[in-house]
Amino acid sequence: MAEETLPEQIANRLRRDILRGDLPPGTAVKERDHAGELGVSRTPMREAIRILAKEGLVILRPARSPIVAQPSFEDVAQNIEVMTALELLSARLACERASDAQIDHITDVAARMEREYDKLDKLEVFEIDMSFHRAIAEAAGNPVLAEMHRALLARLWRARYLSASRKDSRERVLEQHSAIVRGLRSRDATEVEQNLRAHLDHLLINVVDFFESERTGSADPTAAATPA
């Protein structure tokens, strides 16, 4: 894997601050201030902000500082609808096309998540979960599909993290990952799709719950999240 550029490293730092609620929606992302805090020049900071803007995490504004975005439920739900279709297609193609090495990698990611679930920061667990989904898309053997999936996953990053706050989802998530891996290993597209669809159905349920909690004022944006 190629080493991250400085703008990508900065974008990762800012992305984590957004996910953790250190930079809540509507907050101005001041280029000069953040560059000074991180000890970098404004050029890589500006490029990092562009990366986050492409992901939908930040909104650029003419002659003004960009702000942290807050997508509507409709925006998020529509992105989930398309991403679900892409992930199901990815799973089916991965059963047909993935190399044994790629399936071994997916298996290793799932095993790492189970092994370190209770040891790592919840955001780190979430990032492992997202790498599991990316690995399946990449194993489909279709670069166009993989790129579309990466773009949608990035746009859903914050909503997916904040909505995945149910504390009782640990066993369900790990079991669904295990079932998906079993299906991939046996090249059983029906089994993989069935378990992946159940996995993604819970994502939409959690998103609905999160937006409803925000509407009623009971959501805690800094609550520890568990993957959907």
C-alpha cells in the first residue's frame, strides 16, 4: 500500500476530529489556525480540506472558511441505498473472482476486529470495520465499482460512525462478519449476500434512530460507537 501523503495524513487527523465531535457540524475549519496547530504549511492543509470536501464531510464556501457538513437524513438514506446495492454486487462478484489471497486478507481483517474489539478505541474499531467492507469491494475485481464504493463510504463516514451507537451490537456484528467470511470462503454468493444484507439493514435502522434522536435532542455525538 502506498504511503500516505502529507495532505492525506492531515485529512485523516481532521476526519477523526469530525467523527469524534471535536469539530461538530457547522464549525468553521480555519485553514491558518489548523495549519498552525499541526505545524504544517497552509498548502497541504488546503489540499486536506479539499479531500474532506470531496467526501462530503466539509462544505467549501467562497471567500470564507469551509464548515463541517451536516447531511440531511434524506441525503444519507439515498447514499446508503446506493452503497447497499454496490456492496451486494461486490460480494457476489468477490465470490466469483476473488483470489484466495484476497479472501485470506478479508478473513484477517475480520479476525483482527474480533481480537481487538475490546482493546482499541471505538473509532479504531470502526475504521477496521470499514476496511473489511472496502476489502470485499476491492476483491470484486472491478476497479470502477471499488472506486464508487470508496467514494460512497467516505460520504457516509460520519453518519455511519455516529449512528452506530448501540452497545448491544458487538456480538451481532462479529457473527455477521464471520458468516460473510464463511460464505466467501465457500464461494457461496447467496450466503454472503444474505448476511451482508442483514448487516446493512441494521445500518439503516441505526441511522434512522440517530436522526430521530437528534431531532428530539437526545443524541450524544460523542457517544462511543459500535459498528453497524
